Amino acid sequence: MTDALTRMLASREWLMADGANGTNLFNLGLYQRYAGQLDAAAATYRTVLSLVPNRGNAHAELGNVLLLQGDVESMPDALSE
């Protein structure tokens, strides 16, 4: 990550600015996944799901990250949590 991006992410207040739908956090997870930060992406998607449990695309993306990590055993739980 660049220094500017690192500073922006360090002040995560903007992540919660979208209210209760978790869109900013979800988008952060997408960025982390595409940047190869799979552990961080999984943690971010789990946070999204703790805030918005019925957000289907977060379940799907968590499953994708787990697949990329080779954690096939956890995928069914991630998709149905």
C-alpha cells in the first residue's frame, strides 16, 4: 500500500460513514482481496457480516477468499453464516 492509502485506512471513520449497510467495508474487502491481502479481506468480510448478517455478496466474497486460501472446509460455514 502507498503511504497515503495507509494513512487513509488508519483513520477508518470513513468506513462506517455509509450507515448500516456495510458498503464501504465491503469495498475495502474487495480491495484487500485483489491486493492479495487475503487474511485482511476475510477479517473485513467477517466484520461486514457481523454488522449486516444477510448481506449475500459478503458471504460469497468470504467464500471466495477462503477458496483462494485453500480453506475449503470453512467455505460452507462462510456461505451460510
